[in-house]
Amino acid sequence: MSETVARETAAHRIHPVTVAPSERQTEAIAQEEEHAAHNYHPLPVVVAEGQGAWVTDIDGRRYLDCLAAYSAVNFGHSNPVLLDAARAQLDRITLTSRAFHNDQLGPFVAELAQLAGKDMVLPMNTGAEAVESAIKVARAWGYRVKGVPDGAANIIVMAGNFHGRTTTIVSFSDDPDARDDFGPYTPGFRTVPYGDAAALAAAVDEDTVAVLVEPIQGEAGIVVPPPDFLPAVRALCDERRILFIADEIQSGLGRTGATFACDLAGVVPDLYLLGKALGGGIVPVSAVVGDRDVLGVLRPGEHGSTFGGNPLAAAVGRAVVALLATGEPQERAELLGRRLHAGLERLIGHGVLAVRGAGLWAGIDIDPDLATGREVCELLMERGVLAKDTHGSTIRLAPPIVVDPADLDWAVEQLEVVLLDLSGR
């Protein structure tokens, strides 16, 4: 990076630690707290604009976004290629419903299927919808293809999973915040320890139709399974005639330094579940991607979505697929990921207990005697870095893939300063 660019980048890094929130920001937070359901506990920052890896609050203070909307903004805020695709489609048509064909859906599903090396795509909107859709597909496949008795199908899931918060999905969650008080729960799921191939094999019976797994568990704290686990899942599914469903909603589309996190383990699932980054941070887009012998079990009228596959979503999704088809985002995430993890690992023993992850995705276990994850994220916010905590004293970093290397280093420096301050208090 040139000296001029370095100076310009450094000028963008501000430390609002000594600046009190304005009345305008306080009012905006109060209004949201008063009228929006309290299903989130956001940091006290009101974002108004975003460009690349940086966001600006309503008082003009800038922050390095190290969450990227849980990987939905992999390609950066206000990505010009994606915005151009959206604007062009906005001037034409945005919604037809699936009652009619539209000129963007066919190319989108063909291009996405090619990227994934599969035959077919079931377009939906949100990640949870993709998961729910895959559950229906797996059950239908079990009854119509495998020959499981009606109503007997079971799906094996992992402890520590996070696949969404719909009523079916929380039925097999072990997170009390997601699950408690939302019963009665949907049957048909068996939970085994994440990364334990022997326990998985022991849970399978003749009525098992699928294994649903995150190649890397995101909400659990960026938990990476043993290197032989996903290959063992693939082998077991082949042996017992079971569908391997990979939830790549957070881990997929460049985040881990590969198109899919499954690529890192050299495995190909029967179904990919995609979302978040597929909409480029502009519109909600999700998809179930698989081969015809699986997705082909669906018949007209059995599943649908008014907005799934809409022309605007398809146009943006096509632009996302085109970016990924070059391989450049994946390569950048892999290279910058090495840089990020090297910086974070130097903090182990200095307020950090462990670092996990792949590519530009890191889970950092903070010493609980020092602070909670929430406290660390609040202090990082005061220094101009936005991150998110999970499960007590773990924080997550997932900056947009377009992040500048020097800015990435700066974010790690801010974490180091926060930990030093905490150690000395």
C-alpha cells in the first residue's frame, strides 16, 4: 500500500472513546427501544452510512465493521458492482411471484448451480427459510426415494448448532435463549456432539434421512470440527444412504477463503444451504442447491415463496455469483485470514485464551476473569471497531472481504489495547 493511501486510510480511523453520544443518537436508540420488539440487544451505535469495510454513525463517527452483518456483507457496504446490478433491475421489474417466469431467475439458478457444481436451485429469501426448505426436501426424499415409512423420518443435527429461530429449528436447538418457552417442539431430530463421528454413526438408523451440519459453527463461536469429521460425515452418508446437508449460510460464499467451507475439507454435500452474502447485503436471498435426484422430489404446489426468486433478488444474486466465479474474493479472504489469525494468536496468553476459525472469520475466547464478550465489544466500539459477542466471553470477527490489510491490523491493535486496559484496571 502506498504512503498516500496509508495516510488516507489512517485518517479514517477515529477513536470516539472520549465523545459522548449526541442527543440525536440517544433519541434514535430510545425510539427503537420503545417501538421495536426486544429480540436483539445491539451495541449503542446508530449506523447511517457504509462504504467498503467502514460504517458511519449519525454523528459522523466512523467504525471498522468487523461483523459484516453476520457475513451478509462479505463484499463490503455499497459495493458498486452489486449496487449497479440492483439499480438496473429496479428500473425494470422487481417482483412477479413464481406464478410467472421472469428473465433473471433462469440465469441466476443456472449460474449458482454451476458455481456449486450442482443441477438445481430452490430459491428462497432468508437463511432460516433455506433450512426449513431443506428439512422438507429431506423428508420428502426419504419417503419417496429411500422408502422410509410415512411419518418416521429422522434428521441428525449437532449440539451447539445454529440454523435459525423458526419454531421447527428451535426445536432442535440447545441454546436456551432460542428454545425456552417456544414449545411444543417439532419431533424428528436427534442431536449428537459436534465433531464426533462415532456418536453420529451410532445415532443413525434405517429411518434417518439426513445429517444437517454447519461445516464451521458460527453462532457457537466459530467452532472448527476435527479435520476428519466432515469426510467421515460424507462417508457415512454414502454408506447408509443419507443426505448430507451443509448449512453454509454464514460460512459459504468466500468467508473462509474458499467458495464453501466444505471445500476446505475436500467434501461435497448433497445439499448446500446458502443465504446472507448471496444477497450482497442489499436484498434477502437464500437458496437450497443440490442435484436433480434430491431437489427433483418437489412437486408444484408443495413448497413456495411469493418473494423467493424475485427478479431483483435474482439480479443481485447473479452479480454475487459473478464476483465469486473469478475466485478473487476467496483468495483475498484466505490471504487476509492468515494475517488476521497470526495477529490474534499473538494475543493468546494476554487476555485471550483461544482463537479459532478459517479465512476472515475468527472466534476469540476472552479470559472470563478479565471481561465478558459484551464488555470487550463495547470497549472496541469506543475505539472505532464493531464486533459481536456470543456465549459469554467469546467475540467474533468477520470483516468484509474487501477490508484493507492495514485496517485489519489496526483492528487487532485495538483489541490488544482493550485487553491491556482491562488487565490494568
